[in-house]
Amino acid sequence: MYFLRLPTVLKHLGVSRSSLYKYIADGLFTKQIKIGGCAVWPEHEVKKLFRYYQQGESKEQIRKQVSLLMSSRKPKASVKKENAS
């Protein structure tokens, strides 16, 4: 899986940083992933959403896709603590 950093995502979409984060807040773009203090997005998500925007899909359709993409991300590994009884 390839990841795109914030400047690349902004260039690809042709929007400002504040616009991108507004899209995220409005459910119109996937949330960033923090890796080593950097905000990144999976490349396939950016490309898929870009196609939806290019095709003129409705905001509701884009929100559905964002929700599907977010739910398809693998959850973080959790560490279970064992009781020392």
C-alpha cells in the first residue's frame, strides 16, 4: 500500500489545506493517518474519491464512499492486558 503526504494530496485535489480539512469534517474525504508525525492518506482512497469528484457525484454518494473507505481500514492492533490474579 502506498501513502500520499499532505502536499501531494492537496496538489492532486487542487484544494487548499483548510478546504481539505473542511471536507474531512463534513464527511466528504477520509481522515488522515498519522505516521511518524506526518499526515498521510492511502493512495487508493485519494484516487477513488478524486474520481467521484470528477464525475460530479452528489455529496451524499461521496459521504457513503468515505464511510465505506473508513470502515475498510484495518483497526489498530490492541494490546489486551491480562489479569494477574
